[in-house]
Amino acid sequence: MSTADIGTLQRTATGFEGRLTRRLDHGADAVWRMLTDPQAMAQWLAPGSIEPCTGGAVRIDFVDSGIVIDSRVTAFEAQRVLAYSWSSGNEPERPMRWELAPAGEGTALTLALQIPAGEDAAKACAGFEGHLDMLAAALEGVPIKFPFERFLQARSAYNAQLAG
């Protein structure tokens, strides 16, 4: 895996920021549905629901790992911006922001992740690399299981970014 195949990860004053981008050959309507529709989310992320408004409830249940995200929407612009924390309860805030922009006939999807200091930022970003691969496959109508090999390669590449 080349470093061009992954996003960027850098240190910040409070931890880390990851930025992952995908160019998808689908319009914003289809990509937005993947981010917000419960049936679509289950194909690439996990079962869950997101209330479509600022302040709306977010609940995503990663059944296999026992992790449940239970937070609130912090930014919402239909087919453009969706932000919430991917944490729950008394955990540190882990803001994430999805942004969609036109890209030719398709859509550029950017995910910005804030990861607290002391957490494994490379693991977090690598996990989302895997889920973005799953999103792209689901958009094509061929959902895939979590690509663990891709995760391992991306985690190594993100660790190299932090070391460099």
C-alpha cells in the first residue's frame, strides 16, 4: 500500500486529526443516503440511526465489538455536511465531520476525525479506511465484509506518517 492510498494523520495541540477522502462515482444523493439511512448504514458501517438535524440523536451499534456510539449531530446540511462525535457516555469527545462536494460526475467524500491524545490514532484512521472501502462497495451494490488486510496495511502506513 502506498501512502497515496490513505488519508493524512497529524498531531494537534489536543491529540490527532485524520483526513480521509474518497472520490466516488455516485451523486451526492446516493452518498448522503449511505451516511444517513439506517438500512444503508448497516451495509458499510453498522446498524444505527441518525436524526437528520442539528441536535438529532446518533446511535450506531457495532454489535460484533460491543461498541455503541451514542451522541448528537453537531452540524447538518443535507447532502453536504454531517458531524457528530463517535464516542459515547463519559468517553472523550471524538468529533467527526463528513463533507460531500461535487467531483465531476461523482462526489468527493471527506471525513475529518479528531482523536484525543493517548489514543491509537493510526488504528482509528485505519478502521475508517476499511469502512470507506465498504461504503464504496455498498454504493456499487456489492457490500463486503470489513477488509482486515486493508486495515492492517493502513494502520502501518498511518503509524509511519506519525513517525515521519
